[in-house]
Amino acid sequence: MNAVSTPVPDPTAEATPRRTPSYPPDEASSRRRILRYAVPRWMIERATERRLAGDWRGACAAANVDVAFDLADIAREHGGAVAAAVEDDLRHFAPDLLRWHLPRVLDGRTTIRTGQTVTLGGYRGARYLYVTTPTMVDGPQRLLLCFGRIDDAVSSGDRRHNWTTLRHLWDVRHTGALLERHGGGNRPPFFNADGTRRAAEELPTADPGPADPPAHAEWVTLLHERGEVEAAFAAAGIALDPSPLQHHWGAIDPLPVLEKLPLALTRLKPEILLLIREGFGRRFQIPHSYRSSLLLERGRWTDKLRIRIIDPEETSGTPVLPEACWRRLPDLDVLRHDDADPDRLHPLVRNALFPMRADPTDPVGPPDPRPPSPVRVRCRGEWHEVCFQDGALRVPHSADEQRREQAMRAFGGAVAGCFAVARTVSSGEGRLPKALREQQRELYSRAQHGDTPGVLRLLDAGVDPRFRDGRRRTLLHALIHLDHEVLLPRLLAAGVDLEAVDHNRRTALHVAVVANGSVALVRALLAAGANPDVTDDMGQSLSQLIRSFKRTDLDFLLDRDR
């Protein structure tokens, strides 16, 4: 392909930006934390151990994936051949890798996008192996692995992701394809094969053409990030219709829309051609908003791929192009712009993307929790250091000074410095120094992703079990995500208040009811003495909440407020 006649981007300027126009600050922050917390290394190691031992159910259990079917039932209802094909896929299913790649809520969050159906494999009789994601953003991050027909309500639309042609995202037999799908050649774009970033002078200053896939992807990406949208699409061999979409409230220009999307432009055509060969049609959409969608279509008698912006009403029946087909690999974006360590990637991802990278001395995978470190606090005109130690925040003040501060607070006096920080730690109200906010995020991010071993390591390292998050929730509120059999006794013994309320005046028992906590957790909280006769800030009782959230499994709690 000939070089596009556009201004040549300055590789020096483009090689080191902290963020690109298509990588918003909130998403960048979320992506960094996803790499650190979303799939703990112990989860990857346990799931891998069980998978290699031939125990696919054990691998699923290790990765917090619930299984909703039995192979014997599949054989009885659909025949031995279908059951054998499903079992073969399950033997090579890496649930931890699936969890790693699942779409996320973002916007400052790290949790899995809710209400999604991800189709993994298709079998005779329009039956599928598929995964459904959690129903609540702040609920447990457990997945459900299913087999059968898919509900018509999610058979199309942006809540369904067809990964039947994306097996490298969940099937260990295909993980090597990750590099081919994200650059090609022997390295990914902007990186060398050993995982080091390419220097500015190594980036292309003209279109090298498809003979050098990684460099071609770099060139197209640089054009896109400079705002040269039309030139980027032309270099990728995609015909772009720049015509605005006309609405009665105004026109929508496709160029700003396309500029903001983290598009993997050189992948669009190959991915769509693969879907066409697999019989999924010739037209696909990328939903943008309730006002607009992007339509990609290939002509019947040509290989040319076209894209244009249209009204969503015109896309009825048009399949949604899976995000994993059109989006740049988030892992590579984080590595490129945030100085992240390739050795902190999922081992299967790291080995596929960087085949020449040497093995590190530390285990490959997300890092273990960081032990709490001292934090500087401005106190009475001086800088003091506070630090978690032996389950409490230690402050450099004598017992007499602390008693005087407590007395002053009891009489309504202002609390400042070290004492204000200590009060915020235990109450969740007020501001924390940045370093303590990071320690708070470490604790509660690991809790949210079900990292019981990680939470225990932080508590063992001295973090106060009474440390509250920014919404005034305690670790008792976070038990909906964790192994309550291990943590509940420890938290109660450490003095965490069973009746402590969060910003919605909800206790841990409240949260277990409304956020899909298990029946076992609810019963354990009751057995520990949790008061069932409580109301939240809206005056709703547990019985009302059970009915509102349709928790039929908690009928034994009904009528307590009558």
C-alpha cells in the first residue's frame, strides 16, 4: 500500500504521551487498577493447577465461576457427540483468562460490565456454551457458565458478545493467536518481542504497508491519535463516509465520534472477514449512543469494507460487532502509556504477546498486596508519620495527647492533623492523604474482586480491620464478595461493628440482602447477632428490600417487621 499523503506525525511527540485522545483519564485509571486487582495471581495459579489436572469444574470454582449444567444432562438431551464436544472445550477452558478479558464498566470502576452474555462455543441444534456476567455493578463478581439456547432478549444488541471466533480470549489451545490478532508478525505494535517499548526513532514516519503488520498498525494508530481520522481509515483500507447523521435536534459528525473510540483499525477488516466466513452476515454495528450507531458493511462483490454513522433505528437485526473485535487490546494501551510491567499481565497473555521476554525472578502475574507504608500528615504545623501496625493506625502522639484530643472532640472541638486522619480511617468521613487513599483503594478493590487471600495478607500486615471506604462501608459490608467463613469471625473479634451503617444507612445485613449476598452469608450475619429490625435512609425494612429486589431465597426473613 502506498503511503498516505498526510502530514507526517512526529514520532517523538507521539511515542511518550501519558494519554491519547481515545483513552480518557477515568478509563486509564480503571485499566491500571484492573491489571492490579481484577484477577489475583492466586486465582490464576489455582485455576491453572486444576485445569492442568483435568478438573475443569475445579478451575471454574477457583475463578469464581458457577456452573449451571451437567454434562450427563447434555448427553441425555442432546446426544453424546454434543456432550463430548462441550467437554472437550471445557477441558481447555481457562476461566481465569476469560475473566481477564471480560468487558468492564470503567468510568473509574474496575468491575465487570453487568448483564452481559458472552457466547464461547456453538454446537448442533443452536445450543451454546456461554457466560453471563453479574447483574449489579457493586454486587459479587461471580460469573455463571451455562449451556443451551440463549434468551431472545439477548440474542442481539450490545449485551451479547459473540466470542466463538475469539477463542484466544478463553481457550488455551488458541492463546497464541493473541499476537496475530493484535499486530501480527513477531511483536505487538509499539513494543519489541521482549516486552520493551520501541523508541521514538523506531516508529514509522511513513506507511510501511501490510508487509510489516506491527509497523503498519503503529502508523495507523499514530494517525488516528493525531486526529487524522480519514487518513487512518484510508491507511487501514476502510472506506469512511464522512457524511453527518441528520437529526431534528442537529447533525452528528462521525469524525469526532471515531476519533474518541480506541479503535484497532488494522484489525477491523480481518475480523469482519472472519465473521463473514463463519456465516454471521455482512453488516455489523458498533452502538455509540441511543442517537447513533456505526455501521460496517462489506459489499457482496468486493472486499472493500465501508463504515458510516447511522440512526440506530436503521440497524434493527444487524449484529453487534464484539468489542474485542474492534477495540485495541487494553493491556497494550496500559503498557504503552502508563509504564506498567509486562510481567504483571496474565501469564498466558504475557507469553503470547512477548514471546522473547525472559522469565523474571518473581512469579508472573498481578502483584501481591503492598504492605502498608508510613504516610506523612501535616499536624500542628509539622510533618508527622502515621502507619498501620498491629491492626491499628499508629500516630506519633502520647496517650495523654490522645485523651485530650478525645475530650476536645467530645465537647465539639475541631479535630485536625493526625487525629483527623485517624477519625476518617475509622468513620469513612472526611479526607485522607493521597497515600492513605491508595491503601484504602488497595484493600477495598481486592475485596470487591473476591480476593480473600489478598485481604487477609493486608490485615496480617497490620491494616486496621475497622478501616472504612469512602462510602463509609466496613469490611463487613464487603463480605458479599469474600469468604465470610474465614473473615467474619476475624472482623468481629477485631471489634468491627456489626451494626455500622454506610452512606445509605445500611448495615452489612442490608447490603447482603440488596447486593445479591449469599443465603449462607445472611444466615451467618444473623447468627452473629445482626439486627434484622433495621431500616435504611429511605425507611425501607429488610422485608421491603427483599420484595423490591425479588430475593425469594430470603423468604425466611419476611414478616419480621410486621
